[in-house]
Amino acid sequence: MRQRGKLNLINRTAYDWIKTYQKNYKMDRWHFPEIIPAKTSVEIDIEWTDEQKIITRSNNRGAANYMLFGSRDRCFQIHASTKNNHNCDLEIRFVNLKTSKHPIGSILNLDWEGNGNVNFALSGTADEFEVSNRKKR
């Protein structure tokens, strides 16, 4: 059984999100658009490699970085991994971006569930960002 699902990236900012990096290791689906325009959203299919490989290896991972164009180089990373307990994790890493609840360098776990949908919405301006990650029902 494969771990798969969808990540909805919701750009409620005035900035286009420009992809600056993308890499994965042992992920079957991990493709992010080059640009996510301001005030739009995209749905990303995510699929870890098959369950047997997840169980025998704890190094399946992927990363995609986005810079908010025109925001004084504010950026974040979407990071997927499997841990030693073989659970699949999906996180947002606030590389050079802060919100009222997330300082620079902090991590937001998106509470991945196989065959489900998770959201990451970012709104606000360069110094006053807010995050929402309610699950899609």
C-alpha cells in the first residue's frame, strides 16, 4: 500500500511564489509548479514510494523551496520525510519567513494522513504573515 494524498498550497499573499529548489529521494510523486501566482492555489499530488520500502528504509524524503517575489527574500520550504517509526511527515519550514505564531527557523507539521488532503495557506505581507492549515474535508 502506498502513502499518497494531496497538498493544497493556497497563496493569499500579494506575492508570486517562485520555486527556487526541488529535490526528492524515493518519492513517486513530488512535482511542484515553478510559480504559484499571488491570490491563487494549486493542488499537489504527493506519493511516497511503496509501503515495503517505507518500512525498510527511513530516508524517503522531498523538499521544495519557495521565495515570495518582492517580499525582501522571504522564503519557506515544504519538506516530506519518513521517520524511524515509518510514519510519513509533511512539514513547512519557515526558512526566512515568520508569522505571528511561527518564528524564523520554526517548523509547522501539516499532520499528514495517507489518502487525505492537507492545506497550507499563507496570507499577509512581508512583516505580518499568517498561516492556516485546516484539513480539507
